[in-house]
Amino acid sequence: MISRRTLILPIDPNGPEPGGVRQAADVLRSGWLVAFPTETVYGLGANALDPDAVSRIFEAKGRPATNPLIVHVCDESMLSQVVADWPAVAAKLISRFWPGPLTLVLPKNPAIPDIVTGGGPTVAVRMPAHPVALALIRESRMPLAAPSANRSSELSPTTAEHVWKGLEGRIDLILDAGPTQSGIESTVLDLTTHPPTLLRPGPIGVAEIEARIGPIQRKRDTPRTGPLPSPGMLERHYAPNTPLELFADRAVLEERASALVASGQTVKKVLLGGIDHSASVMPTHHDQYAARLFAELHDLDSLWLNRILIEMPPETDDWLAVRDRLTRAATEGS
Ligand code: TXA
Ligand code: MG
């Protein structure tokens, strides 16, 4: 059993106080765990060069050792400590999208311990666009391995409170800089395949990437336009404890929701653009919807509802990342 005292330290998201950054960097240099904000979600950081420190991440999250971590860097000289080298296509993406929510999978530098990469020859790396994250990496003078700061397969955290809810007593420090901006995790692109492969859709869209480097391919189980893939094809992830169901047809919802309500159960409906006043009204723009998605799911999950019903967003590429998170959250666990 892990039992630690978890401290929360408020920090200015735009101009992080040097004292707070130094305190967090000291914790990291001692091999312990610090949750910190990025522009996507909160990350759970440890020294990426120290296998013992990284093993504490897996322990705190209950994460399977086979699932590799993203390494966070603050500049290109640190990038050269993490990857063996980077091709021209990586340089093109880096100059356009870093710092920012684009993670690149590249051949790993031997300095990166196997525990970070699940024993594999590649490493996922990104430069986060958040003043606190960048200051922390710079001050600790080491790359930080950081998955999202939640228990494995549960909802990702977009506030320090979400981190506390999932990891209190299991980690050492939480830097609280308020809610994160994009609200969903970075786009993950594998540059070791030809053409590059989209492993996880995210805030940087396929069209933006292709405009820069030409065609990319999508991983087979990534939901794309067309009918939903069968749930068995997807890993359950990003899931609330309350059963979550997606619906495409509002007429069906009205029928089923009234049946559920009639049998005494409580149902909350999250409608896109909101037509029902009892429902949470979600933004109609995909970026704003993504920014709110996990916070909304955390809130709904704390209401002890029998079921959460969410309208499936449009089947367009713009909504790919949101559909991916929703589909995984709605997948029944094994
Ligand atoms: O926005 C984000 O990316 C956040 C913040 C904290 O930076 N981090 C994050 O980490 O979402 P995590 O561990 O929750 O997700 C990392 C994803 C996983 O799907 C993992 O399988 C994939 O990246 N990944 C990591 N290393 C990989 C590798 N070498 N090859 C392929 N996929 C990899
Ligand atoms: Mg995660």
C-alpha cells in the first residue's frame, strides 16, 4: 500500500513563482512524484532518466508496465538526450507545433530507461505549451516522464482537484495552476512508420499535420467517420464510474430517457448545443467542447446517477479526438 502526504501548492499559471518551481524541482530531483499542469491535462511527473522514480508513476497510477510514457522536454538540447535522432519530418513538425499538444514517437536514446518505453525501441516525446510545465522542466534540468495524473483507465484530470480525487495519498506534490486549456490529451503521431501513423487523435488535427508533412495513416481502431466500431475493438479508457452511453438519435433518447425516468432512475442528458433545460449544455465548437469534456464527466460522475447519456458529436474529422475519448469512455470494461 502507498501512503504519502500529498501537498497542494498553488502556482501562477502565467508567471510561476520561482520558489514554488524550485520546491517542485527538488521533489523531482529526489526521485518523487509531482503532478503539474500542461496545456492539455495535468501530468504526473518523474525524472525520466531514473528508473526507480519512473516505477513510482506506475505504482501510483496502477498502470500496466506495458503502457509506455510520454517524456516532456523544454528545448531541443534536452530532446537530443531523449531521442537517438530526429528526421527532417520531425523537425518540420517541431518548428510548427512545439511547444504544443503534439507528441512524436521516435527512436529512443539509450539514456532513456526501458521502463519509460515499455521495453520498446521508441520513445514518445513532447514540449508542453504551459509556463508552469516548462519552468519545472527547466528548473529540474531533466526530461520528465509524465502520463496523465489519474488512476489508470479513469477520467483524465483537467484541474488539481481532479488529481487530488484520484491520487491523494499516492503522490507527493500537486502544483495547482487552475483548469487546463485544451482539456484533452495531446495528439500522438508515430514517426517511425512510413507514412507516419496517428496513434491518438488530439488537439492538433489530422488536416493541420497533413498540411505540414503530407499524408499520414490512422491506427486501425481509431474511430473515423462512419458507423461506430464495435466496442470490443476499443480499450476502455477515460471512463467515469457511472455507466456512460452514447446516442446518435434524439428521438431514441426521448423514448428511452422517459422510460428510465418513469422507473425512478435519475438520468442526466448532455446535449450538444443543448435543447433540454435539464441537461448540461455543451459548446458546439469542438475545441471548446473538448476543453469542458473531462470536467463535465468528473462532475456527472460525482452525482451518483444511474447512467450518463451523451449525444454523439458530428461524424467529421474536427470531432475525431472528442469521439475517440467518448467512445472509449463508453466501452464496457472487461
Ligand atoms: O497531453 C498529454 O499527452 C498528457 C500530458 C500530461 O502531457 N499525457 C498523456 O500521457 O496523455 P498518457 O500516458 O496518459 O498517454 C500516453 C500515450 C499512451 O496512449 C501511450 O500508449 C502512448 O502515448 N505512447 C507512449 N509512448 C509510446 C511509444 N513509444 N510508442 C507508441 N505509443 C506510445
Ligand atoms: Mg492517460
